[in-house]
Amino acid sequence: MMDPGYYSTPADCEICTTRLMNAPRESVFRAWTDPGILARWWGPAGFTNTFHEFNPVPGGTWKFTMHGPEKGNYPNEVVFLEVNEPSLIAWDRVTQPHFRVVTTFEEAPGNKTTLTFRMQFATKEECDKIRRFAVDKNEENFDKLEVELANME
């Protein structure tokens, strides 16, 4: 595992979303690394996905198209930096806008998981452009994840 400081950024260059998930850490982690499960919940409300490549190992890529509810198609590509089951997934987004994602999965009492999703940007200006809509969209994404987790149990 890389030095945790490797993933640190100034607070004004980061969008952080945390949620307590009503599922064990192994299940939450699996929902992020099993492409069949991930494709069902990834993205904001109304979005669907087509996965072209998914290789969640350091140096592996994830290429997919998000299909918006208004018929828009949004190509995405990321390169995985670290996958440490069941506690950490980190990747760099290759397509615009560029940012790093660092997701941690921590055991919580009652067989639950604290999920922390950090979007890290090179500058405050880049972060501010995305912050306007990403905060709400990340919550929508996690709403979909909660539904998927309930169906997995």
C-alpha cells in the first residue's frame, strides 16, 4: 500500500463525500470491483453505463460510456493506481475533466461500512468548476449504490 500522504491534497482542491453504508465492507468493496454490479449503479440518477474495459489492478484501465437520461453519451477512461482489497481504490481520470479519485472503505459498527469518496484536483479553480454539480451528483450515485447493496444481501 502506498504512503497515505501520497493521496493528500489541499481541502480547497478536493470534493469529499462520505456515507455510512448498511452493508459489510467486503460487499461494498465488491460493488466497486465487480463490473456486473458496478455497471448497475455507477453514475447519477437516470444514468446507465456501457463498460468497454474494466481491469481493477494497478495500471489497469476502466473504459466506459455513461448514457445520460437526455440521450447524451459521455466517454470515460480511468487508470487504476492502487486497489487494496477491501480498504482502498484509487484511480486517475484520463478523460476531461482530469482528477484523481481515492475511495476508502472502513468497517463500522453493526456490520456497516463508512465509504469515503474523494475527488482530487490539481487546482482550486478546476475543483470549483466541478464542485457546483458534483456534490449532489455524488449523493445520487451513492443512493443508487445503497439500493444495489440492499439487493445484494
